[in-house]
Amino acid sequence: MKNQNIPYKIYLSEDEMPKYWYNVRADMVNKPAPLLNPATMKPMSFDDLRPVFCDELIEQELDDTTKLIPIPDDIRNFYKMYRPSPLVRAYCLEEKLQTPAKIYYKFEGNNTSGSHKLNSAIAQAYYAKNQGLKGVTTETGAGQWGTALSMACAYLGLDCIVYMVKVSYEQKPFRREVMRTYGASVTPSPSDTTEVGRKILAEHPGTTGSLGCAISEAVECATTHPGYRYVLGSVLNQVLLHQSIIGLEAKTALDKYGVKPDIIIGCAGGGSNLGGLISPFMGEKLRGEADYRFIAVEPASCPSFTRGKFAYDYCDTGMVCPLAKMYTLGSGFIPSANHAGGLRYHGMSPVLSQLYHDGLMEAVAVEQTAVFEAAEQFARVEGILPAPESSHAIRVAIDEALRCRETGEEKTILFGLTGTGYFDMTAYEKYNNGEMTDYIPSDEDLEKGFAGLPVQPE
Ligand SMILES: *Cc1c(COP(=O)(O)O)cnc(C)c1O
């Protein structure tokens, strides 16, 4: 029998919920490279960023030194509607796998938006409101971010304009309607409502859009409408900062029971949930206080870490955004139509990119069919029907647990379960019908993306 002293679910009280976000950049020796102004190739200053982002969020974006940033009371109060989120000991999965490993997951799908994205959505909407703005603009791919942001905006009485990648707009009408119910206006991208959208439509008639393209439209919309700013659901330093609440809660809960994870695993699209989950643990590693293995999991169809280049690149297709130094497949790279919409971005968080580059973190790429096998196995024993994105982390957590079965090692594994998959039933249907395919880009496919990288600064 396993040690049953640890409950199936470790809940924290509201008082135990963190009062500060933790900024891992403060403990990094090699800081993430600054965003560059594409016109001058000089680091973006506060003033350069003001037309695009809210002031307070720019402060957070540029702050590489403040370790702890207080969470405003209004945001904490909103968090209390669905946080602290449970940390679950996956006894049933362990039993099923017959592994000596101990598996924990931090479940971020227990809010109406269904994913961790609400943690940053409410923060960004709050700062916009505080600045007296009328509204915010954004893009959404699969729709999780747009859903989270429209919820946060509804709560605060802010206008919310969402550019939704056209293929998702058409294939995920329910997501779209959730956003509209929360009061957001949702436009399929590319659209004729922006200059950059009209240009892309003229060059690629019939295109079903991409995240990079929707970002360009949302940024243009913000900068041409007084009282609006643009917000982004991943990649940026500020988003990782807000998501640190995931890792801080997980660490507090594990510390309560004297549990120290050996391996920490998360899926990586733009890197926000993974960055948030690992931040406090990575801080300990950076300060030499403890050691952990960190594993980023990405789809084999969009392998930014494992096959991308560490270079300055455009964040969007229209090249209206600053350049970021990150692991990237090139802003023109369009991944094949895999079902993990949240993991289809061409780039990666500059913070995680630097940590990976410095050998502080590992990355693996996994194929879609294997991911859904893991999702099914997990759903059948743990009950939760996971999002396809989250299931990438489940796949690797299971693989590590099976390795422990071979070696007899009693490793402790922690992974991030970022959301539920109820809006992804088309993907599950494909899997259940045996119609799911795995597409891995060839080296030539990737070369096309790399060819579009900008000339690198000296
Ligand atoms: C958006 C999303 C992701 C990927 O985004 P990150 O910024 O890499 O965390 C993962 N899981 C879910 C459920 C998402 O909605």
C-alpha cells in the first residue's frame, strides 16, 4: 500500500493564497533579451510601448529585478472565486500504471473559462480598467484566451474586442458564443476591419488565418482606437509573472506535506503555464537551494524548442510588433492542423527560451496520437477530461512514471493540468474514430520558416 497520508486533493485556504507574484527574472543571471523596436533595433522603452500596452503592465514587462510584485486586492478577490486551485495526488493513475512514482497535478481547469488563462486575463483587464481605458483588444486561436479575457472584461465592465483565427471561428462556434455571451465582440481574422487584415487577405485570398495574423490585427485595432490597449495571453514576461500563482500555490501545498518534486512537467505553447508552474522552483534552482528537472512538452507538429532557432523574430505575421529573442520556427511558419490549438504559436516565451538555452530546462516533442492515448487513459482513471494542450504534459508524466516502473525509482512527478477539453470534442471524435494523424514538419518545411527570420542585431 502506498502512503495514504497525503489526501487526494490538497486544498489551500484563501489566506494561504499568495499575496505576491514571483518574478523569476530577478533570480536569472542571464536575463531574457529585451524586446527590440523593429525600426531602430534598439530595446523598446516604456514610451515605445505605451501606445500598445497599459502602463502598469509595461512596468511589469520591463522589470527584471523586483522579485515579488504584490497582487492587488481586487485581483485577489476575483481569484478567490476559483482559487486556490486544487493540487491532486493522482493515486488512481499511479495504481493504473503500477508505478512506484508519485504523481501530482495542479488543476487549472476548474473555472468557467476552463483554463489557466483567467489568471492573467483578470490581471491585465484590471490594470486597463485602473488606467481609465475603455477596452482591450486581443487575438484568440482555439478560444481559451478570448473566453478568459471576455469573462474578466465582463466582470470589470470593459469593452473586449477579439480577433479569432478564422478556422477556429468557423470550427468552434460554441467558443465564439461563450465569448459573445460575456459581451465580447468577435471578428474572424484576417478581416477587412484593419489595414493589415486587408493586406493579408489581398495576398492570400481564402486563407483561414493564423495566430500571428490575428495578433497584427488586434494590435492595429488597439493603436487606432483611442482608449484601447492590446493584451496578450501568453509569451510575454508579464503573463508568466501572473501565472506564477500556479507554481506558488503548488509549492505551498507540497511544502505543507514535506513533498519535494523531482520532475516538473508542463505543456508549452507560448510558455505561460509552464513558466508560471516552474517559476518558484526554478528560483530555488537558480539560487542554488534545490535541484529539479523541468520538462517542456510541445507538439511534434510545432516544435519551437526542440527544432527551432534561438533568434530575434517577429511576434506576428504583419510584423507590427516588437522583435523578441526566443526559440522560434519563424513568424511565417504555419503548423499543420493539429488539435492542440493553444500550442500552435511559432515562438516561445523569452524567459523560458533563455532558461532552456542555458541548460536549466529540458524539452521534448510528442505526437498527437500518443497525446490522445494519454488523455484517454487519464480521463478514464482520474475523471477529468483534459484539454488536448494539457494532455501533452500528461503524456510525458505517464512516460516518466513508466520509466520509474522499469527502474524501480520512486520519483515524485508534478505536472500542470492546464484545462478541460469539453470544447475539443471534434478532436476526441477523430481520435475515437481512429482518424487522427500525426504530421511532423520536414527539415525543408522548417527551413522555409527560418528563411523569414529578420537580420539579427550585432
Ligand atoms: C493556451 C493554453 C495552453 C498553452 O499556453 P501556454 O502559454 O504555453 O501556457 C495550454 N493549455 C491550455 C488549456 C491553454 O488554453
